[in-house]
Amino acid sequence: MHTSGLVCALGASYEEFTLNAQFAVEEGELACIIGPSGCGKSTTLQLITGLLPLKEGSITLFGNDLTSVPVHHRQIAMVFQEYALFPHMSVAENIAYPLKLRHIKKSQRTRRVDELLSLVSLEGYEKRKSDELSGGEKQRVALARALASDPQLLLLDEPLSALDAKLRKHLREEIRRIHDETGITTLYVTHDQEEALSIADRIIVMHEGTVMQSGKAEEVYHAPNSLFVATFIGEGNTLPAHLLHQDDEARGGVIFFRPEQVTVHATTPGEYLPHLAFSDATVESCEFQGGRYRLHTRWQGHPIVCYCDRRPRTTSINFSVRKQDILLFEGTNSKNLPR
């Protein structure tokens, strides 16, 4: 049974924004913090490490209150976007540096460096200098160095954002593999929604210094608790609820559904109860994405994105969405659209 590894109640005021965030990460989880620029993601990591002072709230790691504990005693390691490797040191010396600070014997340091090089798939790179490495290799060395001190918590601050898309995808898979092999509780900040959904056990969505929702990736994607979370995580369509659901409850509300929840029909869909039908939508663009087509359509003046197995033969199409897949948002609350 999992127990809470990290429990945060963070309060801090800055010129740009006020941070008031509460969340927990279970032992052994890889959790991603995601949100728009300036929402407080990196500030949250710096408060947890102690690089910024926490004036209100608390930080607890495996039952120990870290709020007043000095940075170097928190048993937390952090990997930055900029790698921060020592250019005059070899790969092995960079990784061994935290071990040397702890006065670990040289033979033990060498053995641990070899283990970590194997873990990050850099065997044979011991003697190379950092300026001889690619961006991806530098990030692997930075990760190995962070793990060298056997931290209780690993923090990653947008570690892949400086890399190209193909390398990012490969390295995020490597980070997930390394996490699974080490079992270390990890908090990962990213602006990339696909990255977060693909590797995270838990997603923490932040907005304007506040945690909007925290939960399993599937839960946050399929059951967002607010329109902000729904539209920020993944792609979705929004329509005024009164267009499709005529009652007082829907007035002022918004309905939301994902592109993959839309079924495109060759003929006009029947008026059967479990679905909402959209007739005579205009196809404005069609993008081939390999296994499917992504359609940008317009229905009664409203843009709707959907997917289709085949390229439409005409610019006018019909589609439907199951009512159970549609969310109705009233203010900050959400619910399934009544059947």
C-alpha cells in the first residue's frame, strides 16, 4: 500500500503572483506538475528544495517536516533544464562529485559511478568532458549525478525542454524506465502535456499559483473538475450548453467533449437518445496524421475538431457524440450531461 511521500501546503507572495498550493505525491510515484507559464511550477520546486524560503505552510517528506531544514540536509536532488555540469570535470567526476562531498571512499565512488552510467546507458563515457557530449547525453549525466546521492525525492525542472522533439520523446521514455528501476519518488515539472500524460502516475495541474486538480493521468484527462483543466490538458471542444440542452440548468453553462469522442457518419445520424447529433457541419481543413484524419469543422458558427478514419468526400459532414462522454460545466463545477 502506498503512503504519502511528499505532502506540501505552500504559501508565498511575490510581485507577479501569490502561491497557495496544496498537493501530495505518494511514495514511489512519478508526478508531473503542469500549467501555463507563470503559474508557479518552478517556484514550487524551489520552495521544496529550500532554494526559496517558505513563509507560510509546510513541506513534509516521508513524515519529516522539512520547512526549516537547510537545503543540503533535505535529501532532495534536483535536475535543471540547463544541465549545470562542471565543464572542467569528466563525466565520471561530475557524477562522483556529490559522493566526494560526503567523503565516500574512492573505490565505492568508482563502483557507484559505474552503476549509474549503466543505469543511464552511458557506459564507456567516464573520461569524456561535458563539452564533448550532446544535449541528451549531458542531461543523462545530470540525472546520474542527481541520483548519486541516493535522494529520497528527485525534482526535475523541465529537463527536456532544450532538446529537439524526437530526442525529448526518447529521453522521457528513459526517465520513466529509470524511475521504474530506482523506485524513487519524483516530481517533474513540464509544459508539455503529451510528456506529462505519457510518463506520469499523477498529474498536478496549476493555474495562477493554485492547484486546480491532482489525480491519476487518466482521471485528469477523462474527468476534469473544471473547464480550465479540461481545455488545458489535451484537446477538446466547447459549446454553449443551451445550443444542445434546453433547460434552466444549462443556461450560462458550457459543454465539453474530446475530438476522439466524436463519431463521423456517412449519412445523417438518427435522433436516438444516447447521442447528440450534429448535422451539416462544414469541413474547413483536413490533416492526415498517419492512422487517422484530423478534421477542423464548423457547426452553426462554432469550431469543432474531430477525428475520422477516412478523408471526407464532401465538405459537409454529420457526426454525433455519446451523451455519457459530454461534460457540462457550470462555473467551476462539472458533471456529465443528463441523458
